[in-house]
Amino acid sequence: MKQGKIYPAIFQKDGDYIMVTFPDLPGCVTQGADFNEAYRCAREVLVLHLDDFTNPPEATKINRIAAPADGYIMLIEEDTADNIVYRKREEVPQIISQKLTERGYTKYKLAKVLDVSESYINLIAKGTRRPSPEMAKRIALVLDFDWQVFFA
């Protein structure tokens, strides 16, 4: 098994969750209900985030990062296991269409339930618009699928 890239991550308590951020990778953020879940999610989000880079940035040495008073720093190796599901952007419309049918929804009805415009749902369903993480979670909750398919 190949070794994945290793980056420092900051673990901080955030309400009922443990938030994980990567100082070298803006936007690479996750959380977990407890340390074990946060650690597992950090490994997954790291590999998914690094997948967007042709040349990923160098990791900062851990001794050059100041730990926050209410958190700590830990080195995280990206999860290189085969259990991470990658979705091509072209697959998202198919997944949404299938889930709409399975759940008995139309795009109009989904838009009304989510309190958004039908045109916004149409753009997402066609794959021409990516929803925010919050909206992705709401759509996935209603249609019963993993919200991360929008970002894989």
C-alpha cells in the first residue's frame, strides 16, 4: 500500500463537535462528533482535497504552527484506502434523478421543501451548479443519499 501525503491538522472543540482544519490547505475542513470520527474524517477529506491539486503545496513543519489554546496539532496522513467513493461530476445528475424518482419527488416539490427556486434545483440536477455544503446536506437529507457526492 502506498504511503499518502502527510499534513499538519488543527483539532479544536467547536460546540458539540471537534473541528479539523489544515493550515496548508485553505478550505480543507471537516468535523467529527468525537476524536476518532474527526480523525477518520480528516484522513478522508485530506485525500479528496489533495485530489484537486496537480502539485499539492508542501506541508509546513509541525513546529512552525502555533497550537490554539483550546486545540492541538496532529500530523494526518491522507487515507489511501480503496473504500473512498469517487464520483465523476457527470454522475451527479443521474444520482439526483434516481433519488427523486425513488423518493417520489419532482424538482418543483424538492425546491418547495427546501425553500429555494426551482431553477436553482434544475441547475444542480443538471450538474451545472454545485450547491454549498449546507445546501448539499439539505438536499441529501431529503433525498436520502451521501451529500459528499457533490464534492467528490
